[in-house]
Amino acid sequence: RTMDKKALKAFCRELGLTEVGVSPSHLPVPDPFPEVCPLAAGKGLERYDLTSLLPGCRGAVVILFPYRLEPSSGSNLSCYCQIPDYHPVVREYLEKIAGWMEDQVPGSRQLAIVDTSPLAERDLAVQAGLGFLGDNGCLINGTWGSWCFIGAVLTTQLLEPDRPLEWSCRHCGACARVCPGQCFQGGTYTYRTCKSYLTQKKGELTESEQAVLRKTPLIFGCDECQRVCPHNQQVPETPLAEFRRDRLLRLDRQDLENLTNRQFRERYGSYAFAWRGKKLLLRNLELVEQKEKEQQESQ
């Protein structure tokens, strides 16, 4: 028995998920092989081989989960950190899809993945025809721009893969010009100077790393390259109710410094920034506050 791909996409649309595609079980391996950020789960060739996670895998159903909300002045958290942690939200959707797929073809095996697997999920989405990679390394979709999370259901079922898109980044240079860490140079991305990475990097930061972190008000993440990308203009807000509730725009020192670690987890554990702990957030706050104080004194 073979599953109907049209019926699968229709089921996803019923859940409010409009961007769905199918990728093959093996992805093209980039040459040269990219340097992988240490925060990523996988480092080697397993990033491009779905059978390394699900033996007998014949492809993946890839789904985009839009999360954009209208920006708010005064926020000091990246957009993806202002909403409830996407990992459990996306996984719940994926498990529903995986269950539906198994009902269609009993005996087949499915595996839901979201962000914490070794797989190169952006490459999965490209091969599934859901977008292209921008110069900033983000997946860019025609409807949601780069404001979307990527989830996938690996399957042993045989599904015809969708075709990658034939359109690509405009190479306008906007992301390179605005990047606080100047990490888009010569057509490559260097994670070491990316502000988003530095806000999550534990331990002492060098003076140059601290300087990058001070350049914008955000204390976790960095939306600068997404904010100026021409493909991200006129992108609608997310229709997903889970990402429209309990929005948290900012964190201040008084919100954090008197909390025990347990209290911090209880209050903020449902947000994506919480996994790095309050000590790192306080470090970032101090650096940003130093910059704001200098600006006030110079006026």
C-alpha cells in the first residue's frame, strides 16, 4: 500500500501547515564541507544521510512552521525567543503527522525530528522544494521568508521527492552590511563572529566578541540579517495559535538576578532562551547595558 502525497499535504493544511515538501533520503554533500557551529547536534556526513537516524528511511516529509510576529520597540529578545519554545510545539504537530502516515500505511516506520537531530535541516527543506539558502545561511521561503522553523518526519514509505526551487538569493548584500559581527564575508558564513552564537556562548568572551554583542540591544539571538532581508518584507504574521500566546518582549536585570536556578526554570523554562541559564543572560545584559550607558553619557 502506497501513501497518497496529495492526501498527506491536504492533512497538513488541515493542521494549518501550508508549506510541506518531500526530500530524498540522501542529501547532496557540500564541497567543500562546511565548518559546523559547535551548537549543532551533528558535525559529519551523518548530517546528509537520513538512514543514519532511521534505518530503511526512504525520504522525509519536511514542514515549515512560521513564527513571525510584528516587531515591538523596546524588545531585547530575538523574535524566536519571545514565543513559547518551538521544540515541543513543532514536535506535537510532527507526531500527529507521523501518526496519520502510519495509519495510511500500517507497518511503516516514522521518526519526527526538530532541530536537535544531527541532520542539516535547512538542506532538507531545500531538497524538498520549500525554499533556498540566503547569503546569511537562512532558509528563505516564498511565503514566510526566513521567519520559520523546520521540522521533518523521516519515513520508510516511498514518496516521490519534490524538486528544489530554481530561484535563489538576490545577493543584495543587505545582510552583510548590517551584520554586527561581519560574519558574511567573501560569500561564506563564519559562525564565530555571529552575534546569535555569541549570545549563547558560555564562558568569558574576548573583547572583540563583547564588542559584537554590544552593537544591538538583543541579549539572546540576533535578527539583524533577517530584519533587512528583502525576501522578508511584507511577510505575514504566523497563523499558528501556539506562537501567538504568552509573548515575552524583554528581560531586565530585576527579572533575573534574585531568582534561584529553579525559580528561573519555573518562570522561563517554556522559552527557547532558558536552556542556557540565567547566568549567561545576566552577562549579556551587563554588556548591552554598558553600551546603553555610554550612549546616554555621550548625549
